[in-house]
Amino acid sequence: MVSSLYLFMAVNSLILILCFHLMMINSTSSTQLLCDDNESSALLEFKQNFVVSQHASDDPFAYPKATTWKSEGEGSDCCSWDGVECDKDTGHVIGLDLGSSCLYGSINSSSTLFLLVHLQRLDLSDNDFNYSNIPFGVDQLSNLRSLNLSSSRFSRQIPFELFLLSKLVFLDLSQNQLKLQKPDLRNLVQKLVHLKRLDLIQVNISSSIPGTFANHSSLSFLFLENCGLSGEFPTDILHLPSLQFLSVRNNPDMTGYLPEFQETSPLKLLVLSGTSFSGGLPASVDNLHSLNEMDISSCHFTGLVPSSLGQLSQLIHLDLSQNFFRGQIPSSLENLSRLTFLEVSFNNFAGGAMDWIGKLTKLTHLGLAHISLKGEIPTFLTNLTQLDYLSLEFNQLTGKIPSWFMNLTQLTSLALGYNKLHGPIPSSTFELVNLELLYLRSNDLTGILELDMLLKLKNLTHLGLSGNKLSLQTDTSFNGTGPKFKVLGLASCNLGEFPNFLRNQHELELIKLSNNKIPGKIPNWIWTIGKETLSLMDLSHNFLTGFEQPPIVLPWASLRYLGLSSNMLQGSLPVPPSSISSYFVENNRFAGNIPPLFCNLSLLRVLDLSNNTLSGMIPECLSNLGNCLSILNLRRNNFNGAIPEACEVGSKLKMIDLSQNLLDGPVPRSLTNCTVLESLNLGNNQISDTFPFWLGALPELQVLILRANRFLGAIDRPGTDFDFPKLRIIDLSYNSFSGKLPLGYFLDWIGMKSIDEDNFTYMQTSSGFATQTYKLYDNYSYSMTMTNKGMERVYEKIPGIFRAIDFSSNKFKGEIPTSIGSLKGLHLLNLSCNSLTGHIPTLLRNLTELEALDLSQNNLSGEIPWQLTEMTFLESFNVSHNNLTGLIPQGKQFDTFQSDSYEGNPGLCGNPLIRKCGNPKETSPPPPSTSEQGQDLEPASKFDRRVVLMGYGSGLLFGVIIGYIFTTRKHEWFVKTFGRGQTIKTSEQ
């Protein structure tokens, strides 16, 4: 009993001694952790330089850490302050984490921050430093190993002093407005040799990636997204032994290829999207055993997708979209059992069986757009119950929308547009209550769609029903809440009025009500929808007549696209806000002058006022818009006076069409500043000038139309600097040009010598834009009017393959130069109604692509060369009213021409004329009078024209042009129904 008591007392004594010892240790440690007074003062003074503002940080969990710092009393030890870390042995501040601390202000080189010379870790990310420089004094923090200044609104050049921080292992300067140019990326790589993590997202580097990066054997994380990189990516970087995370996305000028991957590669993330990487995906990709994410979308990869890709068992995210892969998508991908994201859209895949996708039951995102899927919507989708995103757009799917879609209850995005689906929209579709996006656009869907059905989808923000045969029934008295749309496409929905539910749509960013039957005036309440958010409004192709009360300036502060074309709108032009980029009001009845406020539209890229009754002079101030404006179309109005000096140095104008107005005076010399100009149409005006040879200096000019004006004189070519290097369409008809045909130009017009038979594109300019909600691919097609087969034809689109010369109805004389036979790409040649003499050159036989040849109403003599029968595409031939003699060639195309091709040539004989060769009793019509030969033409405005519309509806395409499908005979479009090509359009809601 006693011994037990002694034992108990002894144990208690030991415990007391131990506790005392621990207290002493803790006391000693506390003493050591006391903050240095100078460093404490430095921190407090640093804090005083900033204002605390919740708007300074984007992180929803941000809070002002420094507000708890105290200078005296309890909590005055800076080592206990929020965000401050001290060395356990010395008490010096070695870490400062003020990330997402709501700090607003600036830092300069005299900041007390740089007195913390023992700092090893500094995080100032997600604050607002008011676009100040990174201070030069940063080099005083020579012990820094980690520096994070991301998303903190720093700007300008990164100082060289930062590169003196030679101990840096972690550097993050992303999401600012910084430049890395002088010094550049090469300097950074040379100086900071211990880096393991480097993040320069959105830093403006504008150079290539130095190959010396491959020497950084410790580098495990490299992010160089959206940096303006160019040149070829050094493939040795992909062989770095420690590299786990690599992203260089959104550097479109950077090229590269994927090397053979090493078996020891530790890569977990590989992102190359939005670059110009090309070549194939190597079979050795299966060596990337640790890969979790591969995104190589929007590149230029080609070839087959290797089946070895299916061996990447750790893969969760795979994006191969928007490349040029072909063949079958390998079924081995069914082994990627962890995959949640699969995107293969917009490639050249051959479709085929894809039932294996049904085994990827963890998929939440599936993109199968534009991969040649055929047949009905595949039933394997029923297995993918976790899907929240599904796109099957731009395929050849047929049949009806299946009712089993209602079983995919997690869907938030369903895109079935641009297929051949038919029938009504099943009511079960509107049971998908989580839907935020529903695109059914451009199918053959029919039936009546009640507004009440749509109102069930309370989360719906994106709805695209355009381009079907649906009838949307709206309740004019509806005043409910319903979905809050951001994107609303109701084009071609048989609407007969503005839907009343639009009154409550204050968050709209895009609305399309085009191609409906909406009559009357635009109501006043429309100005209130999306007042702060609306960026696209399209009311084109309706029966609108005006505005109930037009505002002085349209009230949508963010409006970038306005489409009012093809209505019956009257009055003055509506003035858009300064944010406008594309302005379409063609084919209306607008009158009056162009308002002066248009001169302030500095962001305007496309201006189409064609086919109205506008008048007055074209404002001189339009030249102020040249640094942004690429399309100027004022065709078919009543503008008068001289053409203004529309081009300044740096002009971005690509297409100018001022045709069919009352403009006079000379062609302005300032057009030489339009160095990217591709099409110039000044036809059908009253311009008085000589041939503007100086336009030949424009390096991109392809189309020049001066028809039906008052040009005169010879066509001279004064030097080699004016040779029109890309010209392929020229129309000088109905003027008073004289002298000989331009031999020198015929020799130098190389754009007409090429046979570009595979160029199934149209002349157009892209001027789209992107918002956080949608992307608009805005393709504006050029148009023109030319005479073909004796009729004036409107080409609403100009094919890239088309080459033409029309010098008709002038006063040219002399012989046809044999050099014209070198223009082998020509499809149309019209020299009619001049005073040309001599023989028809035999070398015209070389124009093997020619489809229309008109030499009528001249003074040509001799025989028609039989060699012209070799022109097997010739479908229109006219040599009437000349002095030709001899036998008309027979065979091939010449057997198809009628007698009116030869009339007015007393010396011609043989089929198809009644006059047979060797029969002198045959009579012939009297020779043409002088006026018939085109010497005294009536003014162009009185000329009796027949107009034939050719091609498709003008101008604007919403979306990516996916492809053109031409008929087997590639030339048939030219002389018959031009424009049989089919286009596929995206983003048209």
C-alpha cells in the first residue's frame, strides 16, 4: 500500500517536471517567433497604401486579411497576423500571402514591402493594383522562391530586375496586362534556371519559344496561353523528364508537331488548342500513361486517330475537335472508362458505327457535330444518363426527335441543329427541366409550338428554332415571368407579330426574328429589351415599314450587329450606338442623307446601305472609319457629287461598292492607301476620268468594275509597279475608252492565267465577334453585275474560280492581241461593240476554260479559226455583225450555236446559217449600221437592260462555312443557274 503511494507520487512528480519543461520550451519558442519590429512596421506601412474594396478581388471567398493587423496590444505580433508566415528560428517574415485580400492601390519601388528581405514566398494575386508596373525594387527580395502576381491588374513591361530573383522556383504572372518583350522570354529562361512552375497566361510575349526551355529539367508546369507566340514549338520540351502540365492554347501563329512520346513521360495535361500544330497524332501516344487531359482542338492535325489512344486509361478529358482527322474514330476509345468529356466535332471523319460510345457511361459532355453521322439519332445515347451536354449538329441525321431524350434528365445543353430531322418537336423534350440550351435550328421540323411549352423550361437561356417550318403560337396578353433568355433564335417561325413575352426579356444578348411575316411599325417597347446586354438584333426579311417613335440613337449600349435588311422601312437611317460593328439596312426605302453621327462609329466593320433611296453627298468623314471598316456598300442609291477621299494610310477596306448612284468627278487617288482592297465597284455612275492605272499597285485587288461611266482615253500601263498582280475580273464596258487593247496588261495579268478549278469558295470577308455567351461567324459575300450571254446578270456571290474581261461598248480599235490567249483561266471574254479589226486570233484556242466569247459588232475579218472547236466548255459564242468570211467551223460545241451567233456577216456560210457555201444566190441581211456597231451608244441610264438574278441571297452568313457541294460539271453554274453550290451555316439561332 505504501509502495503504491510512493509510486503514485513519483509518477506525478515526473509529470509535473515534464509539463514544466514543455512550458519552458513553448515559452522559448514563443520568444523566438516574435516579429522583428522593423518588419512589423514595414507591413503596417505597406497596408496603409491600399484601400480595401470588395470589387478589387474576383474570388467569391475573398476577404481583407490585412484589416486584422494591429500595431499594439494583443495580436500585435506580426507572426500571428493573417497571411504572414515567420521563420521558426529567427522570427523573420518569410511568407506573405495576401491573395484575394480586396486590396486596391499601387505599388512603387519605394514601397516598404521591399524591406522584407527575408521573404521566400509572396502572393499578391487577385487584387487590384490599378494597372501599375511591377516595381523595379522587386530585386531586393533576393530570397524569393515563390512569386504570385496573377490577376492583379499589373501592366506594361515586366522589369529586368525580376529576372535577378535567381532562387525563384514558382512564378505566376498570368491574367494581367503585362508584356515580356524587352527583356523577353529568352532572357527569363536564361536567368531563372531553377523554375519548376511558370505561368504566363495572357502575357504579351510576341516571340517564339526559346529552345533553351528544354534545359530546365526540373520544370513540371508550363502555361503560356494566349501570349502571341509564333514560330515553331521546340518539341524537346515535351521530353522534359519532370514536365506534368503543359498548356500553350490560343497562340494561332505558333506551329509545331507532336514527337514520338517517351515511355517515361510524366505528362498529365497536354493542351495545344487554338495553335497551328499540324501533322499526325503519333501511335506512341499510348506512352502517356499518366495523361488525364488532352486538348488538341482547333489545330491543323491530319490523318487517322491511332487506336493506341484507347490505352490511356487515366484519360478524363479528350478534345480532338476542329481538326482535319479522317477515317473512322477508333472503337478502342471504348476502353477509356474514366472519360467524362469527349469532343470530336468538326473533323473529316467518315461516320460509321459508333455504338461503342454507349459504353462510356461516365460521359457528361459529348460533341459529335459535323462528323458525317447518318441515319436516325443513335440509340446508344440512352446509356449515357450522366450527359449534361450533347451536340449532334451539322450531320445528316434523319427521322424524328426521339421521345427517349426525356430519360437524359441531366441534360443542360441539347444541340440537334443543321440536320434533316422532321416532324413535330415531341412534348417530352419540354420535360427536360434542367435545359439551359436547346438548338433545333435548320431542320425540317413542323407543327405548332405553343409558348406555354417553352415556359416549362425555367432554366432555358439559349433557344434556337430558326430555319424550320414551325409555327410559334404566342399569347399577345402574356405578362408572366418565364425563362430569361440570353440567346433567342425565332427566324422563320411564321411569326405575324412581335411576341409579347419579349417585353420582359431584359437579359437578351442575341435575338433573331428574321424571315417572318411581321408587318407594320417597330413598337416603342422593343427599345427596352436587353438595353444593357443586347449585342445582336436581326429583324431582316419581314414586312416592317418604320418605327413608332424612332430614337435619336438606338439605345442598346452593347449592340454590335443590327440587321434590318429586306423590309419596307422608310424615313431616315436609324443611328446605331458607338459599339456597332455590323450595320445592315439594305433593300429598304430609307431616304435622306447619311447622318453625321455615323462618323463617330469607330468600331464599324461592315456598312451596307445598298438598295435604298438615300441621297446627298457621301460624307468625307467616312475616311475616319478606314482603320476598322472593311466593307462599304452604298450600291443603288441616289448619292451624288464627287467620291470622297475614303482611304487613309492603314485602311482595312476590302470591298467598296458605290455602283448605281449619281457620282461624278474623278476616281480619288487616296484609294492607293487601301492596300488590302479586294473588290472595287464604281459601275453605273457619271464618273469622268481616264483609266486609273495607279490602282494596279494594289496587291490584293481582284475585282475592278468601272462599267457604264464616262471614262475615256487609252488604257496605258506606265510602269511595272502597276500591273494588277491579282486581278481576275475587270469590267470597263459602256464607257468611251479608245486606242488599242492593252497588250502589256494581257501579258502581266497573272491572276487570269491560273486555272483554279478546285477553288469552290466565294469572295467574302469574315467579321464576326464573340461574347461570353456566343460566337458569331459573320461572312459577308461580295457581289457584282456583269453582262453575260447578252443579258445583265446580278451575281450575288462571286466564285473564287471565276475570271472575266468585259471591254464591250467602248471605242477600242486595232487588232485583238494574240497575248490574250495566255489568259488561260478566263471564263468570260466580251470585246463586243468596238471598232476592232483584223482576224480572230487562233491562239484563243488556249482559253480552254472559256464559256462565253462575244466579239460581235466590230470590224473583224477573215475566217473563224477552226481551232476554236477545241474550246469544249464554250457555251455562248457571238461573232455577229462583223466582216467574217468562209465556212463556219463544225463539231463539238459549235454544233450547239444558233444562227444569231453569226448574223450580219455576209461572207459566212454553212450551218447553222441558211446560206450554204458556194451558192452565190443566197442573200444575206444588210450590214449593220454604225450605231449597231456600238459607236454612238445611248447613256447607260437609258440602256434597256434585262436583269437575271444569279446565285443566293446576298451577303451575310451566320456561322462557319462548312463546305460547298458543286454539281459534277464544275462550269455549269456559269452560263445556266449559277450558284448551285450549297452552303452550311452555323450560329444562326
